[in-house]
Amino acid sequence: MRLVAFDFDGTLSDSEMTILLGERMDVADRMADITERAMNDELSYAESLRERASLLEGLSEEDAEAAFDGVRLRPGAADLIERLHDAGHHVAILTGGFERGVEHALEREGVSVDTIVANRLPIEGGRLTGGVEGPLVTGTKDEALESLAEDLDVPLSRTIAVGDGANDLPMLEVAGLSVGYLPKDAVRPACDAVVASMYRLGKLFEGHGIVRRTEQ
């Protein structure tokens, strides 16, 4: 068994949860600017996440759920997750994004993962408080990956990390195989391989013997 850890926004999904939420409050442009600065390592992820969450203060729970319902997996992502499961691997999503968005996207495709490590947007009185909580607000993805590997008794040399942004750097730097999915420039040097589609990621995994080859 291997432990395969995916980032979510920008990797398994081409939806940006905070942008979808921000559109409901007419702050999407401000969200996008903060996100871009964080992904290029110009702003700490914790700081950027708190800034973005603060812009959502007062958003109704119904509007938040509607935004999360717009989150989608990339084409081919669900199939690749199933192939990894068929090969006996533990599939995890480690994301600074939000549990509800991840859950909505997986449910829509009828696929599941073994572990989700994500953040949450607290609600009081039916509205977002503007705060954010969870293990990956100030925690880092290398710690999450190392903790999960230890729980599963999987050596780090048998872990795989797939991500695109600066907050993925910690797990990419410690994983046995580090894959950049359309990575930002600051991330590319930490990657053992770079791919631009789920199809190419599947082929990469085939080449490393991680999943079975598909018939042509």
C-alpha cells in the first residue's frame, strides 16, 4: 500500500472554493488577489486564509451551501481515485479549503477518499462568522502527511503528494514522489514530475507501478 495525498483546489478540482463563496458576497476579485499572492508565496497561507474568510462574514448558510454545491472535480479525477483504490492505496485529500466543498464534489461524482484533512467555516445564527478553523489553518501539509503516514504505518518513501501551490510545498518536499499539477513557478523546483491533466497523472502513476496500466 502507498499513501497518495492530493491537494484539492487547483489540483483535484479546478474550482476555487473561496472564489465561489466570494461571488455570493461580491468580493470574488478581492479573494482572487489574496489567493494568487498566497499561491506564489508572497503571503503566508494562514494569513491569506483568514483574510479571505473575514470577507465572508454574514454570508447565509444557504448561500454557502449553494456555493459549495458548485465545486467540481476535474475530468478524470474520480476515475483516477477509483484506480488508486483498486490498486490498494490509501487516498487522502489535504486541503486548506473547506470540508463541505470537498464532500459536495466527491458526492456529485459518486466517489470517496479514505481521509479528508480540511478546514471549516464556523456558523452562528445561520450565517458565517468570518472566522476559519481546522487543522490546516496554521498547520502544514508535511505535518499532516507525516502524521497520516505514521498512523497507517507507511514509510514516507512510499508516500505520494500531488499539488500546485505554495502551501503544498511542505508535503511535496517530504513525500517519496512529488508531483506538480500545473504548479506555480515557486513550486515547480520541488516536484519530481509535472503534469497538466488527470490523464497524464494516470500515465505517470502507471509508469511508477502505482496503478495498473489501462488497455489502449
